Amino acid sequence: MKTFFLKHKKLHIWLLADLCLLAAFFLTRGNRAWMNALAGHVTGPLKRAVGRLCYLTDASVMEMLYVLAALLGIGYVVWSVIAVIKARGRRGHRTYSAALGAVCAGLAVYAGFCLLWGVDFWTDSFQDRSGIYAQPVTQEDLLDVTAYFAEQLSRAADQVERDADGLFAVPREEILEKSPAVYDALEEQFPFLEFDDTGVKAMYFSRLMSIIDFTGFYCPYTGEANVNVNSPACLLPSTAAHEMAHQRGIASEQECNFLAVLASTTCGDPAYAYAGWLMGYIHLGNALYSVDPETYWAIRDALPDTVKADLAYNNAYWDQFRDTIVQKASTTVYDGILKAYGDEKGIQSYGTVVDLLVAYYNAY
């Protein structure tokens, strides 16, 4: 056994280091105080520092790393196959070494993900820090808040640039340029959200993001907020605000959607305000439709034609990717990731934003 260990000493030490890091995370993640300290004094500052470096370029460093990782992976496989073929009498040894190297690299990436991102799932949430909690929603309250959002959405619809077909036509470049100021007003209300914003980045492979059902992506390795600029622009501002919420250490998707609505509707920019009211209305409207379709349609039919056009265009865009093998696989994997980090509802947790919106707008 000792001889076998020494033959692959470096790889075995690497494997043990990976396993020790992962074991430490999974054994201690339930200790809220430890996770808060780790996120506040180690991983949070580290992500901010790396992010400042990555924002020295407008290009998405995350995408560069993904492309590099793919090329290195392919190169490693080709090199390993050649090495095994040439090994002849030592093929078993070379095969084991190649496989173990791949496992170690994969575990190292996963361990880094757990420490840089998984920790945030076990720290104090936005609800804990703000005192605003998702509560059971009565149908009457849901109706009132949905109607309020529809009213605000109707007012905001005339304040944004539109094309000849009445569709939202604010340039994507302009939306991204204004993103650094989106949280300014909300930070005054919730000081713990303060962050030195440098904005969001457009993804070069945005079409691919649509295929796998992603409107944006926060990369904990680079500290970047990335957005899919191929999807309909009417929700791009609120999507940018969502990813910027992740930069603030908010892991919950439901809370990030809630913050995206609040930040967008309070920042003072017409395009962001419209997208914020639209995002909130979509979540609230879907919830209302499930309990009272007749009232939902009464509110929906009263919306301006411009809003209806944006909703129809957004639905048509995403329908082309719905129920594909890639989309289903992506959703299943992401759902599993959320549950693995303690979000018991997985993808369905996105609906909980309704409870937060109703709780907030009933109180304020």
C-alpha cells in the first residue's frame, strides 16, 4: 500500500487536500457564526479583490476561463490517451495517474466553488439582516399588490424608448453603462448591501446561455456579474440588478429577484424602473393566475398594448428553447446545485419572491 501511495505521491496528497477541504466545509457549514466570519473576512474580501482585477477589462474573464478550461480538458484527454498508448507495459499505471489527475482537478474546482459560493448559502440571509420575511400570502393581499404593480408598470411603460412595433428599445449598451448606480438608493435603506459596484458584463456566448436557460450568471471565481444580452432587453435591467445582488453575497435566487425589483424601481432610471415593475408583475401575476385566473386576466387585459407586446415577445423568445433536452438537463443540474447548498425548494424557490414582494409592499 505504501509503495502504491508513493508511486503517485503528489496526486494522492492533492486528493487528500481536496477531500479535507470538502469535509471541512460540509462538517462546519451548519455553524452560522463560522460561515458569517468566513464570508465576511475571507471569501467576501477575496472575491471583491479578484473582481476589481477582472473588471480592468470589459470582456468577461469568466467566459475566457471557461474556454480555457474546455481547451485544457480536451488537451489533457488527448495527452493522456497518447501517454497510455506509449506506456505499453505500464499502461495501468498511466491510466490510473491520468484518471486520478482529472479527479483531483475536478475536486479542486468544486472545493473552490464551495468556499467561494457555497459558504454564502449558510450565512445570514437578506431576510435575516433586513427583518423582512416571506410570510404566507392571502389572496386579497396578492391581488392588491399585483394590481399595484400593474398600475406602476403601466405608468412606466410610456417612459422608455420603443421601436416601431411598440417594443422596449433602450440600447443594451446604455443599460449596462448605467448599472453601477442601480443600488445607490437601496443601499441607503439597507446599508449592509453597500458594495463598490463596477457594473455588469455582456456575455459573448449569450445565445448559448439562452439555450441552457440562463439570463445571467454570477461567477464567484472572478467576482463578475455577467448577463445574457441575446435575450429580450425589456428584462435586461432587472436581470443586471439580480446578478449584482449576488455580488453582495446574497446566494438565494428568490432574494436576489426581490432585490432586483427593489433596486430597479428605486434607482431613478426609467429603463430600470420599467424592467423592475415588469419582473415583479410577472412573478405576482403567475401566482395570482394559479389561484384566480379570472382576476388575473382582468388585470392583464387592462395593461397597455406596449406592455403586452413586451410580454408576448419575451414569451416567444424563451418558448423556442423550452422543453429541449439541453434546457431540461441544465434546469435539473441547477436545481440539484441549489438543493445541495441548502435551498430545499430548488428552482421552485424563485416563486417565493412573491411572498417577499407582498410582505414588503404591504408594510411600506
